[in-house]
Amino acid sequence: MNNELYSGYLTLVTAEPDEQPVEQLSHDTSGWINRTPWNDSQWTKIHNPTVILTGMPLPEEKIQLLKTIPNKPFVLLYTSKPEDYRRNFPPLVDGIVKCSDGDKLLSLNNLSRIISGLKTFSEIYTWQPTLEKKSLVAVTYCSATESAFLLLQQHLITTKWQVIGIHADGFCGQILEYAAKNRLIHATIELSSNELAYNLLADYQYLGVNRLTGAAIAGIPQVICTGGLDAMTHQEPVSGGELPTDRAVLLDDQGNLFTRLLPPELDLVGQEIASKACASSGKVAILHPTSGLSDRDRPISPFWHPEANATLWQSMLNWVNNDVTLQEIPQHMCEETMVQRIVETFLAVTK
């Protein structure tokens, strides 16, 4: 095989012949992804970032091979029943994505998210040779906290920190966990923790290594904001069916459904955040804005529910220990003053 094929940023390895999702991906990724089959062993010797796409859990011989490769690839399993793996995650698999039953095709939504995630994966690797002068911080955001992300970028531009934006859409969070666990990044700032709610509250479009664990295992500093937790994004567009009647809902132009998270759900989410923060081997600070968790969560919006947000705060307060910095801030998540507090806290925990 000609090694010149691997001059791009990312190598996509197909674990099985005739992988249907790879045909879908190839149309939109030509020019920056090099595709190769598993049985062409040259891919095991290169230093490109590598993603392995497979339609079934890897057999033992492939698992053993992956253990011998210096730069462990990101393994993405696609299946029509991701919920089957919720309690029994396959060995060495980093993420699971839902495809349609029978024809193994990805939805347009899931396909676009995977392409976005692969680009983020490549971007993290492209910064590695320059990190003698800069340190890399991965910052998550969602559409309703993106304004906070843009402000934070401006605040950090004169520091030693290079910002990598992670769109918290389900799949990109799995990329973040991989990067943190493998120490490809040096710190994380969570401006959106909604991916944690996806799996905790049984949205199975994506499954992966539990969010907020990679940085904890690696011991890298974390600033966790409760941004985006006013709502859960249902990962597949709505087609027919009835909308929930027990809470505020928002349907965007693409048919994606956002539903307001209620006190019992946020009680669970708060416990989960606190438990993972306490388990971290690195410094962790949790920041909770009291005047709204996202651009959806304002007094003029149907998503405004201060009692639910207060439940989230109380839950974290109940479960967190003294090793974690926990701050309640009387600001809105997307206000300049809130972003300034985030930056100050971040610079303090990364000293």
C-alpha cells in the first residue's frame, strides 16, 4: 500500500467489508479523510489520528491488536439498538451511534454530527506539534450557550490557552472523553452539560464513555458549568407522534425537539455531576448561574423554570464534597459577567 495515501489529517478504518455508513461518510469527507480496510495492516503503523468504524463489537483478535498500537484509535460502533449496550459496553469501544434497523444507514442528523465530530478529532491532533507554546483547553457548548463560548474565546485569546470548541451534540462529547483520557488536551470547560442528561435520561441516539469521566481519570483540571441543562435535545427529528404536554417544548426548523427538564430529572443530573466531580483526581470547579442556564432559559421564555434550576443546585450541594469548588453565581449563563467568572475560575484551577 502507498503510504502517500496517509498524508491527510485522519484515517478511517472499516472493520468489516462493505460498511454502509462509510459510503455515506465518503461523499462528504473526501479530501480530508483517508479510508482503508482493516486487513490493510499499514494503518497500524502510521501516526495519523485514526477512527475505526464497525457494525459489530470487535472480536478478541482485533481487540488484542488495538492494545499493541501506540496511538489508540477512536472506535465507533453503529447499531440499530444502542440501548442493548447501555449496561454492557463493548471492550475498547469509545462511542456508539444509532443507525436505522435493517439497512444500517445513519440518519442525516447523525451523519452530520459524526462529520462534525471527525473534524473536531482532526483539529485536536493538528494542534499537538505546537503545544510547546500553548496548552489546549476543550470547551463544550450547545446552540443555546454558543454566545457564552464566543465570549470566552475572546477572554482566553491573550493567555497561554488554545481553545478547541466542542459542540455538545452527542457524538462530539465522545471525542472529548477520548481526548481527555488520552491526554491530548490539558483542561476542559463545560459550557453545556446537556450530553450528560442525554444518556442519564435514556436518550440512546449516542452512547459513549460516560461524560465527565475522561478528565477525571486523566486528572486534568475541569470547570463544569450547568449551562444547557434547562432542556434536553432529542437527537432525532420529530416525525409524527404527539409532543409532550407536561413541560415546555421547542421545535426548531430541522424538526429537532427540545424539552424542558423538570425538578426530578435535574435532581438526578445534579447528583451525577457532583459524583463525577468528587471522583476526579484533578482540580474541579462547578459553577451554577441562578438567572438562567441558556439563551432559552429567560423570564420571557416558556423554558423559564427557576424552581427546577434550584433543584439542580440543591442536588449538587447535597452530594459534593469539600475537594470540589462549588459556586452559585447570580448571573445568566450567557452574560459577560458570568463568562468573566468562568475565566477567573478556570485560570485559578489551572495555576
